[in-house]
Amino acid sequence: MAAVLAVTLDNTVRKEANYSLPETVFWSDSMIVLGYLNNESKRFKTFVANRVSKILSTSSKYQWRHVPTELNPADDGSRGTYNLSKWTTGPNFLKQGEASWPAMKMFECSPSDVEVKKDVMVAQASVFHEISENNIVTSLASKYSSWTKLLRVTAWSLRFTQNLKAKMNNQQKTTGSLSVCELKESESLLLANEQRRFLSHWKSDKGMRQLNVVLMGNLLRVGGRLENAQMDFESKHPIVLSGKSSVTKLIIRHHHALVGHSGVATTLTAIRNRFHIVKGKCVVKGVIRDCVTCKKLNARPAEQIMAPLPAERVVADQPPFTNTGVDYFGPIEVRERRSTVKRYGCIFTCLSSRAVHLEVAESLEADAFINAFRRFVARRGQPLKMFSDNGTNFVAGERELREALDNMNNSVVEDALHTRGCEWHFNPPAASHFGGVWERLIRSVRKVLHGVLRQQTLTTEVLHTLLTEVESILNSRPLTDLSLDQNHDPLTPNHLLLLRSGPSAPVGKLESFGRRRWLQVQYLASLFWSLWKREYLPLLQKRHKWTTPRQNVAVDDIVLLVDEMLPRGKWPMGKVLSVKRSNDDRVRSVDVKVTGGVLKRPVSKLCIVHRGLIHKDDKC
């Protein structure tokens, strides 16, 4: 480091000087440093090699001279002394001619110096035997996930060592592609390395006593009773392998891929033509269980126990459509003059009373939905909460409705009518079972429409009339089981809707009659909700499917995203970034990182390929 500082200082002075300077002479009392600078045959470790290179890049080894320690003035600067003459004026020999300077010596670097790299000597005898003894073959096997690639890497390594020996003996080197013999040699080396665990106890191992294991060459093979069978040698005497080694798992994966990712029996049959794996069936089953390709082909979508009903489904004593679900169905072809156009049905359903309201939407655009929503509000009243799928028309419609309501809040009309905006809740994308309330009713609407329409072509007016009649039919459906009592009618949504459709109470002389009519309406409404609690609500208690709690999907899980529009082999794969838990601490939707972004999906649309971080507090 002192020598580096000296050449740096010399370069700085030369750059700043306005006149040319003669050649600089550097003095050092370190014979080790001078030996490094005069070295021509040794290689140094990185730290010394970099600094020697920097010193010799701006100076030559002939500019460096040795000064004895007793004459070195630099020592006075690092050691306390009262005599500063040598420090201030330099040694006396510098005032004399160059002939009076200390004699020039040639310093050599010692081979035992700790900074000198050791020479690598290649032994002629059994190079790879030494490597296997150092367990390097085992480390190679743990770095590759393909048996074919491991064989080729080992074969290239063997060729490299053989070419080194050929170079030392002045023989011709091997070139070109790998031969079959080289691949067999590498396979024999890998298998022999894996069998070393048997060499000490294979004769006394009870598990191998039935196999009559014998040592043939450098490999342990099954002796067995098929000596006289007309079979290949490999099939009569398969190589014995442990089920716990990494090489064995690579061989199983290789044969599993050769048989087209078939089951355990087919894979094990293919392996037994050459190898005998101890406890092979269990080992093969475990490897196939972790096969990513098989998981992608056979993994089932995740499930979770059915969630408790939300509060909006079980709340009573509220007007119809207070909490409303909305969805689209169709298209329905309508005749307009000489052309045929498509129209869509928009269904609004009350989450508690299961009442239905149907509207016609001109298209799937946000404007068409907003108009349908305004007609629904004008006839049924303003809902407090809306629930829908994550369709683009609903998302855009919710945004435009919010902006319109925000603008109306400052107007006189808004203050007079006390109009309120409703909360809008969106289900995760592709989660149709989250909206089972309206999805089931859409099925009922389609059934009635197909039964009435068949293949008839409608006009817009007829379609409006038809949807109104379908709405009346659905609102007349019983919500509860039929009673054996003939005097007791089953509960239907119309029992509640017709109460709201009556005219306002009269005034003037008929005030008392109006008051009694109002009380009658309130009594009938209370009777509906009491029957709703007693007869309908208990029917929702039972879980008809998804009755077993499952392990939650966790962060860092590797999953496939189910997409019915694509073949299974093209389903995108992603990694779970975050999870959304419901009130019962169950994960029901997640955010998945895929190529191109982050998607939100329900767990029913995920096939778990690999479990990542599993939370300890997850319930099963």
C-alpha cells in the first residue's frame, strides 16, 4: 500500500509540474515488496496481484531500489524521535553520486509466501476417484434436476480429465460430441458413488437378503433367481439403488417423463427394467406427488368450507330491495323494422326477500346499465347496498353514478329530495358462486323465457311486456316448503311487494279509514317478516356443499389460474402475493402475481401446484 501511495504521488506531481522531471527513483526497505515487483514466474492472490499491477503500470521494476532500515527516513515519521535531521534532509548517500548508493540487489519472491497461489498438480492415476472421495459427484447430483443433463455434465468432466492426462503423456485429445461409451462411463461412476452407502453393510442388511445382492464390477446388482431366464442382462440383474438418494429421484423423474407422466405402476415398471429401488413403490409415489407437470394436469381447484351468510341476506324488517344484487343475462334477439338486434336482460334481486325486478338493457355499455338502474330506482326505491360481479359495465356504471351523485349534492333538488348514494360491492373476478343469489334466479328466468319464447322473434315492446310477466311469475314462487294446511299459503315475494305498490292513504273525510288501512298494511308487513323468520330463514341454515374446512391458500403458494376459455396446458401460473380473509378467518380470494400484472381471483379458480409459506394459525 505504501508503494501504491508512492507511485500515485509521483503521478500527481508530474501532472502539476510545468517542466519535465527526470526519472523517479523509489526507495523501499521491504524486501518482500521488492520481491513481488521483480517476480516473473509466480502468481499472487487477488489483493497483492491488483496492487502489483497498479504499481508496475506507472513504473518499472528498475526504478525501485532497496534502502536499509537504519537509513530509511520514513521510519522517523512513524516512530517518535528527537533527531529530525534524517527526516528533514534525507539520508546522506543521496547527496553523493549514484556510485555511493546502496548496492542494487535482485530480490526473489519466496514460494512459501502466503500471497503466492499454489500450483495445481494433476495426478495421472484415477483423478475422478479422488473427486468422488471428496463427495464432489454428490454435489453435482444435487445441482441438476434432469438425469440426462447430469449424465452429460459428468461425461464432459470425465473427458476433461482424460484430455489433461493425454496432454501430460503427449497423447491425442478426444474431441467432438459425447459417445455412448462416455455416457455409460459417467452413469457407472454416478451409480457407484450412490452405492457407497451399501458397501459396508450390504451383506448383513436384512432388507437385501431376499434380493441376493452381488457385486458385479463396481456396482451392486440383484442376484435373484432369474439367472437362466431368456432376458437381457440389465433386466435379470438390475442395479440396486437407495430410495433416499438424489440420483434415484432423478432417475424416477426421467422414467416418469418417458412414460408420458403415467401413474405409479407404469413408472415403476419402466424403472425395473434396469434398476431396483429399495421400497420403490413408496419412493415413486412420493416423486410423482411432487411432479409439477402432473399437478398442472391433474390438480383440482381449491375449495373452502361454505361461508356464513352475509348480514344482508338474513336481515329482516326492511323494505324490499334495500340490499340488492344485480346481473345481466341474454342476449335476446329483438326485431326492429327490417333488422334484428340484441337486447340484454338486467335482473335486480332483493337479497333478503328474494324479490325480482327485471329491466331491458339496450347494450352492455355503462350508459345502458345506468338507464336501467334509474328505472329500477324510480319504481322500487333507492337501495342502500348493491352487490354485483366485477363486470366492466358495472364498474364503469358505479363510477359514473358516483360522479353524478357528487355533482347533484350541491343542487337544490338534491337537498330537497334527500337523495343518497348507495354502497356498491364487487365480487372477485370469475367468482360466480359469490353471486349465487342472482345466478340461480337467472336460471329461473331463462327457463321461463325458453318455455314461452322457444324460437319466436320479438319486438322491443313485446320483450318489455314479457319480462314484466316473467317478473310476476318469479315473485309468485314460494320461498318455503308447501304446507299440509290448505288454509296456509306459502310465503312468496309478492306478499311484500304488493304492499308497497298500493296508493297513498286518502285525506280529508276518509282520514280515519286511511289510518286504519295504513295500520292494516303495517300488520301485513309484520306478518310477512314473522313468517319469513319462522319458515324461510331456517331453510338457509344447512350447507348443501363445501361442508369440510380446507387448508387456507397462503402467501407464496404457486398456483394455476383456472380459465375455461383455454386448454388446461395453457392456464397461466402465478404466485400468491396476498390473501383476503372473511369474518370466519377463511381465505376466499387472493391476489396472484402473473406475467403482466396482479390478478384478484377466488380460491375456487386456483389449482395449487406448490405450497409455499404456510401460516401456523391457519385452520384445517
